[in-house]
Amino acid sequence: MNKVDEQINPKDLNRYSLIPRTLIFLFRGDEVLLIKGSPQKKLWPGKYNGLGGHIEKGEDPLSAARRELLEESGLECAGMALCGTIIVDTGSNPGVAIYVFRGDYQSGNLVPSNEGTLEWVNVKNIQKVDVVEDLTTIIPRILALEKGEQLFSAIYSFDSADNLQISFVN
């Protein structure tokens, strides 16, 4: 295999070009660490979301998740694990590939971030918080995973009214 073998023909509209991102959920008992996006954020200002961001060139998804967690919260999590993948079909290229990680809080103090305000939210109250619309669907899936159970896989798309459509693959 060489670099030429891995290139994608940009004219092939049946294949995705993807921007890789991470999404991290850190749990502390019945609580999950979320970040309320700052009002200046381009995506989801004022909404609660997991932590995460872009995977930088040369990074693997796990290293990027660890970096993003540290940058956005000041916390480290040695036992972070991949629990699912999401392809976001934006209707054009590029789309987005999201690597979803979970971990358990071990220790440390939260450090404020320019990304937004960090808050531990009880998972039972997640419906009462202004979250990014897919969180009420994927957090229960993350919590249901047992060690050795299969990762979840999903495709997100948008209907003609720009409403999110979530399809999980079994």
C-alpha cells in the first residue's frame, strides 16, 4: 500500500470526505461532565454538550480525545475508551466522523475553559437541560454499554426541514 492507493477521487459523490472529531463523556457516579457552550461559539452557543473537538493532523482519535479533555477541563482520564462512532452526512462533502469516548472521573479540579462553562449534570436530569439535540439519545446508549459489548455506530443526516435524523446500525 502507498499514499496514492489511499487517495479519494473528489468526483466520486458516493464516498464521504470526512473531518474527524472527538466527543468525550466523563462520568462521576450518576453525573456526566458537560460544557455549556460560550455565547461566542459558532456551534451550539449556550447549549450543553460533551467535551471534544477536531483531531489534529498526526493524532489518533484517542490521543485527540485525551488532549481535548485536558484542554477543555484540565482533567486527565487514563481509562478512556471508544464507545461509538457517528458519521454526520452534511449533505455535501466534507462530512464529519465523530469518535465517541467515555471515561470515569478519577480525580482533579476542573479548570475553566474559553470553550464554555463546565458542569456536572445528573444523567437523570439530562432532559431538563438545554443540550445539543443528540445527547438525550446517545448518553443512554453510552451508559448501556457493558465491557465487551459492541460499540454503537450511527449515521446522522438532516431532512428537508433541517431536522436531525439519527440512524443506529445494529
